[in-house]
Amino acid sequence: MGLFASCSAVVLSAALLQLLFSSTALCDCPRPDLPPHSSLKEGGLEDTYPAGVTLRLQCISGYETIPGIIPRMTCDDTKWSDLPRLCQGKRCSVPNIENGRILSSNDLRLGEEVTFGCNHGFRIIGGTTRRCVVNSGTVQWNRGLPTCESIPCARPPVIANGRYEPTPSDVYEVGQIIIYRCDPNYSLIGNSTITCVVAENDVDGKWDLPSPECKNVKCPRPSIPYGNVANVFQAAYTYQDNLQIECNPGYTLLGSSSIRCGADSQWKPSLPRCDKTTARPPTQTTPKDESGSGKVIGIAIGAVIAVIVLAALIFAAVKWFYLQGKANTHPASTDNYRVVSEKDVALEPKSKD
């Protein structure tokens, strides 16, 4: 009995010592700073937590856990395990608008903003930006998506003595083409087609060109003294008719040989005239040395002639001195010579073959 009491006292003392040493070795953790957009999954935050305690976390409404991160924090001797990020905003649905597109966006997540634009020929209705927000626990765009409507042009101008096609309507959209035509006996002055295009402000529409006119244009047949019209005869000509003017033989055309009937019923340019051609005596011109090669050839020929003349003079001088020297030589003695007569020649013996 005494032995059992002694053993119990020893065990109790050891347990107290272990508890004492363990409590001094590990200390409590203070209230933790939770990662942004997160909360405790169970209960509320306390001022202190004993060592070894693990807190389970969750993301608040509109956010979701980042893949790969464990939503827990553990107290380890006055310090909480590091968990800087846990949650990210949920994505709003991808917005699609007819005849439009997204001009700029980040990730379409909660808090992000997106900018819309319309295709060419359309304008946006309802603002260009939307923001992803939380509404009733779900993420959605802060208001309905915008729409893109076609940009209209005003009705084309009506012209006197003419019409346009297609027939008038209440709607003219960007890209639509209008064709003007004139009544009989009227000429169309200007462009026959106009097109609906986007104005400089990218919101309104406008016609790219002014509307044409329909005018009764008639240019009279031109009368040019000593000249004539090369085209087929007509009493009058209409807009843009072109004529070729010629002068009679012996006359020269002064002005343009081609004239055109203008919108003001006048010929453009003004009518030319035919003046009598006056004969002029031919002008004598001094031939020109067209290249330096002629001079070079002349110099070469002159040099050759000079050499030939000089050689001839030298030859003549040498010959003259030679003849003078021969004349001054004394003739040889004629004592041993006599004149041969024909008789002596006949007496000479003939050579034998």
C-alpha cells in the first residue's frame, strides 16, 4: 500500500513537470490576419490561439479559392503559417454583342472592367464600359450589355429633272449606293453615284459626294473661218461632246484642236482660229563642227601633209647636192680610147653557140 502511493506520487510529479516544460516551450498565437477576401469556415476570430491549432478558411461571396492553395492556417509557436493569397474573383460570363466586339479587358473577373466597340458602319447604344460585380451572391455585369445599331444616312437630295434609284425609303445604311438618272433631253452634271459613309465623328452617317444636277446643255456647232469640224455634222451638241477642228490648206491652227461641250453650253477651251500660213525664206545656217573628232582628223591630215612636203624638200636638196658634186668631178683621160665606127663593129668575131 505504501509502495503504491509512492509510485502514484512519482507519476504525478513527472506529468506536472512535462506540462510545465511543454507550456513554456510553445506559446500561443495572436489573432491572425486572414488573406484578402477570406473568412473562417467555422466560428469567429479569437484574440489568441494555442500552439498547434489549425484554422480552416473559405472565400467570401464573389471569390473562389486559387487552384493549388490549401485553405488552412496553423499556429506554430506564436506564428501563423504563411498564406498571403487564397482567393481570386470569380469570372463574369463572356459578353457577346451583335455587330460589336470587346476592345479591352483583363480577365473578366470580379472588379474588372471591359470596353466595347462596334464594327464599321455601326454605333454603340448604351455606353461603352461594363464592370463585373457581385449581385445576390453571383457575379454579373453591373448593367445590361450595350447594342450596336447600323449608322443611318439622311435621305438623298432630290434633284430637278431627275431621280435616283433605288426608290426612296426611310432607312439608308452605311455602304448603300444611290444612282442618279436624268430625264430625257437632260444631261447629268457631276457624279452619278453617291455612297453612305461614316462621318468624322464615327457616330453619324453622311453621303460621300454632293448630289449631281440635271441640265439641258446644248452647244452650237462652231463656226471657224477657214476651218471645219472633222466630226459628223450636227446642228447642236450636248454635254461632254468632243469635236476635232481642222484648218483649210494654207492655214495654220492657233489654239486647241480638240474642244468639249461644257456644262454652261460653251465650248471648252475657247474656239481656235485658222490664220493664213506665210512663207518664210529658208534660213542659211553655217555648218557646225558637231564633234571634236573632226578637228582631230584635220590636225592629223595636216601633220601627214607637212611630213610629206618636208620629206620632198629634203629629197630635192639631197639630189641637188648629188648632181652638183658629180658635175665638179674631172673626166678621165681619153688617150686610151677611140671612137668605134660601124665598120669596126662589123669586123668583130661572132660568138659561137
